[in-house]
Amino acid sequence: MSEDDTPRMLPCPFCGGTNPGVVYVPGAPVRQVVCGDCGASGGSVSGQFATRRQAVEMWNARAEVERA
Ligand SMILES: [Zn+2]
């Protein structure tokens, strides 16, 4: 699975920002999507197999919940 498979990120459910980014927590195998505008974060994915794609999927899931 390549990083190119990463699904499109939905806009931030809080501020509508369209430039959320995946962050990598230094020193830990954790990836998390954080809004570049308001700092809201999606769920973090941790573990040896944490991928950018998983973090994005969690962010999108949260965005859909917050909009419901
Ligand atoms: Zn935001």
C-alpha cells in the first residue's frame, strides 16, 4: 500500500479549514491529523503499523460525525 492511496481529507468540522495535515509525533509511532487553521485533531493512530491512511480515515470519520 503506498502513501498515494491516502483518501482525500474532509474539511475541518469545526472551522471549515481545508488544510488539515498529518502529523507525526516525535519519538512515538503515532500519526494524527491536525487542522492547520484551528488546531482541532482527529483520533490518533498509534502502533507499529500506524499509517497516514489510517489517520486520515479517522479524521474523516470524525468530520462526518461532527457534521451529523
Ligand atoms: Zn479547524
